[in-house]
Amino acid sequence: MRSVNRPQKITLGEMREMGVRGLLVYCSDYHCSHSTAISADRWPDHVRLSDLEPLFVCQACGTRPAELRPDFNWDKKAAAGSRINPQIGHQA
């Protein structure tokens, strides 16, 4: 697997300071384009979105890492069935 140099993203604490508690998770393979919305409550404030990206693998195509972004509409919708799940502790 090739190494991807990604820029550092904001911390979850910085995101929460803006009143956002949810994450949008996108498969990084544009051919696949699966996505889901999840709660970020399980991770502490000091964790960066870019630190979490390698922990997610698309359950549809197997691509890793995912693309994570703050979900500014997190409180307006419920997360539906996910096809992208965190694989905590399973680094590729």
C-alpha cells in the first residue's frame, strides 16, 4: 500500500468548540463514493481528524484511509446504516 501524506486537520476539541459533535466519513476512492455520518463522542478532544482517518476502512471496497470532515448538520439527522467502519488497532 502506498503512503499518503495528508495535512493535519483540526482536533475534535476544536470541532466541539464550534458546536459540532458529528463526523462525515467518506471513502477516499472516488469510484466507490460510500459515506456515512457518525458521532465523534467516543474520541477525546486532543485527537485530530487526520489521526483517525487511517483507522477507517470502507466495508464496500476495502479502501483505507477514509476522508473525515466535521458534520455541521450532525444534530439534524440520524446516522443511517454504515458501510465505512473504524478498524481500531488494525493498521494496514
